[in-house]
Amino acid sequence: MIVKMSKLSIAGLMSERSAVVRRLMKIGAVELSEVSMSAQERERALGIASFDNAEKRIADIDGELRKIQEAIAFLTAAARECPSASGGKRPSAALSFDRFVDSSAYAGIWEKVFEVNGLHKRVTAKKTELNALKNDAAFLTVWENLQTPAALAGTETTAFLTGAVPRGAEAALLERLGETGLAVADTVSADKEQTRLFIAFHRSAEAAVAEILQESGFSRVSFGGRQGTVAENIAEVRGKIQIAAREIAELTKVSAGKYAWLPEIERLYDYIYNMRERRKARGNFLKTETAFLVGGWTPADCAERVKREIEGEFTARVAVTPPEEGEEPPVLLRNGKLVYPFEMITEMYSLPAPGGMDPNAAMSPFYWLFFGLMLSDAGYGVLLTLFCALALWRLKPERGAMMDKMLKMLAFGGVSTVLWGAAFGGWFGDLSAQVFGKAVSPLWFDPNSDPTRLLIWSFILGAVHLFAGMGLNAYLMIRDGKWLDALFDVGLWYAALIGAAMLLLGGKFAEVGKYTAMIAAAGLVLTQGRAEKGILKKLMTGVLSLYNITGYISDVLSYSRLLALGLATGVIAQVINQLAVLPGGLKNAFTVTALIIILLGGHLFNLAINTLGAYVHASRLQYVEFFGKFYQGGGRAFAPLRAKLKYLKLQ
């Protein structure tokens, strides 16, 4: 259901504003906003008061959060690289909310953040140095066979050059240099792309040699003033690489030794992040030097508690009023344990409008049925339920969070899948028949051998789904006092569609259905144009409305996807089973191993891909066929000021 909202106006002293915001965050049931006022009232108010502009402070806090996150990431990586030095992470004790927002609880933690980030900078600098040394070593290694000193450029009469030409150009180059009679070249090394050369020539032939080198694509290589031979330089660089690697290892070990600080630093991150949230909330406060005024929304059943706590502890006054006409309060949904996981389906589409209705109680049984029918394998249902239950137990997501809803919805869908799978005899496809030679009998029927029967039942379930959506539309009309609209726009279509369906049954049903459909059609012709002006226009609109029956037929046909996806799961599972027994089944250790590997990989893939398909197409049936009949979205989610924690657990 949609929770009824109350509007708040809170006035108090500026000296207590920070404490009031902290208390509202602790309560966790108030969404702060500016006090609603007309344009003239706002103009007069801004003449004596102002709103907070906290953008600069929020930007500063974002910078602080980046520094803390950098420290957390570095400590985590250092502990992973050097687990023996980390000693394991010390669990942090759970805090009360009051202790969590108390700045004195974070004394000395910033110094630890700065020290960790200092270590990070030193490690980063050393790694940069190490990479540069490795690049030097890689560069020098290809010149290792060069015998002359790296810095030697020649003598008084002879010049030396080192460089490279594209692979394949060296033969022509050597020939042309030899023709001068004043130059020689030696190949130092070569790879797929380049040939590296040492060239010596008489200085009198410098111009001719330069022309030959340019035409050959020669690129000169410099050793940057290095002394000694290339081999000697390589040995020196490799020694520096060993020293740098050792220093990095020592710094990493020291850093990993700080791993025990991680819980405190994580706690500081949550504290600073929630300080940021409070700063953002303070932007809604209209303030003078001595007083403030702020508005907000809270669930109606929480309003008195909020008023009591704020007025009881602070010099403040809280006014609680219902929403004014035309105001759109935020939307909060509240449903039972079996329904609330399915809220995520509605939330992904659109929250209901404040004056609309929560569709989840009506939608969730259909979604549950359709999901299981599309996956339709009892073995997959058992696995899906177990996987989701294990994830809920290990991850312990916050109740109402997206992950919590998703895992619980899929777990419920797994139960539905078990029931449909048992009804159809699907236990990992026909695994029992393929491997052990004994098939599991369906409790109802096998859709692979009788798909027409499943198609008919898919259409029947689809018709019930559509009729339920139309019925909810009628309920909304009746709730708003539009009884005749409900009768004309829903009741007559009920009669027309039921009459048309009875025609398919033959016999006496067809006779009754014919007259029922005819009477309903006449009623539609007479009533569907009632909003138009003029008799002719009313009748034309009424006649044209009968064309909508094609839309209803199209909607019903779209439920054939229940058959398609249900059969796809079973057929793919059967193919996997047939592939698994091809090596020989249970004959020997090799065939058993192959059987297990193919079955595990194949069925897990089939489970994953068809779970995704069931999720998407079951959602599509709600969004297009069901919601299209009655649902009005466009609501804004209720976003109360509350502690948002990434690492910490509050008592």
C-alpha cells in the first residue's frame, strides 16, 4: 500500500541546527525540503533570510572522501600482496548512532589516513622508477652486442652511428655504404620489425652517408650520454631494478602492517560521507543569524514521534499538516513479507502517483506464477532458491535495499519454478531418463509432448491477468465515485470478451455467448462516445471503439511467451543431457568426469540464461499488459535523511 504522508514545518534556533539535523538523521523518517510558499512569500522571506550555499564545503568533503578511499584501497591491496604482514583485519566494534556522529570518536584517524597515503605515494613513486628502469633495461638489451662504449661518437677522422632501419632494408643499405669505400656497418641485433646497426665512416663522406641513411629510413638511436659499454650499463640498470623492487617490497610490508587501521579508516569514511549528507540537507534551511525554518515530509504514523522528539529536546516547534491540494508528496510503499520483494518490479517501471494505488499486492501473485512457468524446471528452481538463500545469509543486505528485494524475489520465483517443474516432470530436463534410464513422471502433463495444452493454459492465465487489470481499473473508478464509467468502460468489455470466448466453446455456451457479446457490443456503441458532442460523433466513436477488441486479442496472444520460454528451458536442458552422455555415460572414470563437467557447465548456463529470460519477460507482461489497463505512475520516491553506511554497522 501507499503510505499516507504528512507535511512538516520545523522552526528552531540556529545554534541548535546541527543537532536537529543529526537527530532527524537518527530518526531516519523525515525527508527535508524547503518550506512551501508562494512566489511573493518567498521574495519577502529572502529579504530577511537566506538559504545555505554549501556547494564549496561539499566539494571539499568530496576531496576528503577521495583521500580516505585512496587509503582504504591501498591498505587492502597491500594486505593482499603481503598477507603475512597484515595480520588479518581487526573487526571494528559496532557503534551507537550517537557515538557514530560524535566527532571525538575520530580523533587521530586523519593522521593515519595521511600516513597511509604518504606510504602510497612512496610506493607509487618507486613503482614509477621501477617501470622506467625496466624500460631502460629493455631498450639496452637489444644493443647488448654493441662492443664500443655507448658514449663514443668517433675519432678525429672517423664518425660512429647507432640506429635502426626497417627489417629488409638493411641489405641495400650495407651494399650502398660499401660502394662509398669510406663506410662500414655491422648488424647488432634484429627482430620482426627492425634491424639495428653500428656504422663507422670517414668524416669526408659524411654528406654521402647521410643521404644513403635518409633514403633507407634510418633512425638514429642515442644512449643519453651513458658511459661504458652497453653490457656494463645493462648490469648497472639491473642492479637498480633489484634495489627498487626490494624497496617496494619493504614499503608494501610496512603498509600491510598498517592493515589493522583499516576498520577505523572505513569508519571515518562513513562518518565523513554522512556529514556530507547532512550538509546537503542543510541547503533546505531558510535561516537568519538566530533562527531557521525548514519543511519536510514524513509518514503520517511517524509524524507525532518526530514532533515529540524534536520539541522535547530542542528549542523548536514542529507543525504537522496534511498535504495541500495540488501538492504531490513523495511515495513510500509498505507491504508484507511476501509482497515487498516484488516492489522492485514496480520501482523499475515507475512508482505510483501519490493519489494512485500500489499495484504490488495484485501484481506479485501473477509475476510469481509467470516466472515459475517460464523457467519450469524443478531442479533449476531448487538451485535458484538455494543460491538466493545462501546469498541472503552471506551478504545480509539491508531490508528494503535493491539487492535484498532482488534475491528474495528470485528465491520466491525458485519456489514457483519447483512447483511448475514438478507438474511438468522437469528435473534438470530429462536427466533421470538420459543417465539412469528412468524418467520422472509429471504430476500434471509433459508440455514437450503436448505443447498445445500448455498454450491454451497460457492464454487462460493471460486472460485472467488482463481481467484482473481491468477489474483494478474499475475499482479505481468506483473509488473516485465514477460508477457509470466503471460499468460502461469495464463492465461492458467484460461481457463482450466473455461472450466472445464462449463462442469458442460451442453448443449452448456459444448460443449464450453470441447474445451476450451482441448486447455488450451494442452497449459499447452507445456509451463509448459519451464524452463527444453531437449524436453522430458519439455513435461513430462508439462504433470505432469495437476495434479495441483486436487489442485485447493481441494482448492475450502475447502470453504465448509463457509457452515459448517454458519449452526453451526444457529443450535446452534435454540437449545438454544428450551431450553429457555422448562420451559413454557411467561406463568409467573418464566418462563420468566428462558427464559431470558437461552437466554442471551446461545446466548452470541454462539456469542463468533462462532465469534472465523469465525475469525480463515476466516483467514485460506486467508493464505492458497488466499496468497498461489501470496503473498511473509518476511518483517520486520518499528519500528520508538517514545514515548511509558503506562499511560500518550501527547497533
